[in-house]
Amino acid sequence: MLGVVEVDIEETEGEKVYRWGRITLLVIYFIAVVISIEFGRGVTEYHFLYFIAALWLFRSLVEWKYMKGSRQYLRTLMDAVFLIASLFFTFELLSRYPIW
């Protein structure tokens, strides 16, 4: 429907940016988890949700920047919104009605 031709990020000049960006986001995630544990708040499922959201939104940004003429970033962005909304809904539902 969007006329998207699948291109892998590793096949573009944004390969190094994407790789280093993922590593940076992972380091930031681990630092946030350690800080949260140190302050006694613990790690919640929302830490994971924020990390996943950051990864998908960063991927969409890299696709927009380095895949000129492609609209693949729109599909990635829509997938990210759907995934984030689904995970948020699932976390809220399970917090209200635990299955264990």
C-alpha cells in the first residue's frame, strides 16, 4: 500500500551509524537499569518498553536519513507505534489481571 521496497540498513551507508546507535542505546538502557536499582525503585516492565521504543524509533530515523527515495521508514514507524501500543496495553492488562 505504501509502495515500500525492502532494503536492509546494512546495505546502505548508514550501517555504522545504526550499529553504533544500537550499542549506545543498549549502554544507556543498562545505565538506566543500574540507576533505577540503586535508588531502590527496581526495574519495571516499562524500562523494557522504553528501550524497545527507542530502538525502533532510532531505526526509523536512520532509514529516513540514509535511504533516500524509500518510504520504508514509514512502515517501520507504523510497526513501532503498533508494537509500543500493544506492549503498553498488555502490561496494563497484566498489571490489573495477573495470570500467575
